[in-house]
Amino acid sequence: MRKRTMYGLCALMGAVGLIAFVESDWLLAAILGAGLGLTIALMVHAYPNDIAPPSDRRHENTQRRKGARV
């Protein structure tokens, strides 16, 4: 899924989801829901890039160097 589509879909789902629970002030609920949806989309988008902690990366680099020497 393209990033723009994912962010738009999450914002729309958040806005509609929050509007479904409020009785008044739908505009504010839509804005807050869209913000929550965008926050979730950002977490889903950014999390896979930050999985490996630095120690794992150092270990991978060490293993790569050892493999290159052989």
C-alpha cells in the first residue's frame, strides 16, 4: 500500500470512528479522530525501520566482516 493511501485511509477511519461515538461537535471529533488515525499510521510506517537495536546491528556488521575475510 502506498504511504499516501495508508495515511489517508487511517485518517478517514479515525475520523469516522470517533464521529460514531460523539453526540455533538462532530467537526472537533473528526479533527481529533483524523489526528489519532494519522498517529497510528505514523507508528505503523515508522516501526519496521526501527526494530533492530544498535547492538544487533553491531553484531551483524561483525558477522559480515568475518564472512568477508574467509
